[in-house]
Amino acid sequence: MVQEIEIEFKNLLTEEEFFMLLKFFHLKEADFFEQENHYFDTKQFALKEHHSNLRIRQKDGKYILTLKEPAPVGILETHEELTEIEARKFIEQGEIHEGQVIERVKNMGINIKEIAYFGSLSTRRAEKKVEDSLIVLDHSRYLNKEDYEIEFEVINEITGRETFLQLLQKLDIPIRETKNKVRRFYEEKYRSLT
């Protein structure tokens, strides 16, 4: 098990802004990689009620189970590597790999037998290190939707926010209320069911 605090700022982009940022940061097609997030919750959205989410990220042949929970600053991420068989059993059959991530879910009072697979979101991602921060450009596809986004991962919340806002202003990109990927996924899933 690995734990880390994630502090990031994000902003949805238009397709045009996305390609403009690729040029601005000198990113090319070869800089992109694919990852797929598989999301889980109960039918009553118990994890969402705890402002948390549970996913398996499939990237470079690895499967990482991650629980994201609120922290005093940023998000506490707890990661656990799964084998492909463990990941497939969780996704396809609902067989949950018992480990420290699932223990944390149980500690929220959530019945793990109620956890179900909700679907997946695929992302083409390019990253660029800028001083002690990381610029991330994402093109995501899920259900019948696609979107573009910039994420700015930082160490210090206050200076990071200021730097991120200055970047958007410099490039004339409007600040947009941007929900995290799992929230956008769930809202689109809910729309498709109604």
C-alpha cells in the first residue's frame, strides 16, 4: 500500500484550447499515453456520500486500485497494485480483492458486498514537468461523451493556485467550474439512465 496527498487544480478546455496548450508546452503526439479508469460505488453512492471514490486504473499493463478521500489539504490517495486476474475479477465478477484499500472503505461503514462496477473512462494523457509542478493535458472519453481538461499538480496549495490562475489568464482561457472525472462520469451515467 502507498499513500500520498494530491493537490491539483483543473479546468475544462475546449478542443481548440487543448491543442493550443499542446503547442504552448511543446507536447507532441508521441508524448501521449493511454490509461483507463474503472469506477466502483454502491447503488446508493455510499462512497460519493463520503466525498470519496474507488477506481482501478489500468496503465502500462499495471492495475492500481485507488481510494481517494478528502484530506485537510488536497486529497488522500491510497494505492494498492492488483494482478490482472484480481482486477478482472473485481471488474467483471464483483469479486473484491481484500486488502488495505478495502479495509479503509469498510472503516467508512460501507458494506463492501454492495460495491458494484459502474463503468470506465478512457484518457489520452500528456504530462510536462514545470519546476516543482506537473502540467497534465487530458482528452477523456466515457459513455457517449468526450472532454478536454488541464490539471496542474502542485506541492503548495496557495502558490499553486496563484500560478495556475496566472497561466489561464496569460493564455486567455476562462476559468470554468470543473468537477473531477469520476463526478463527470457519474453525472453522465445518471443522465443516460433518466
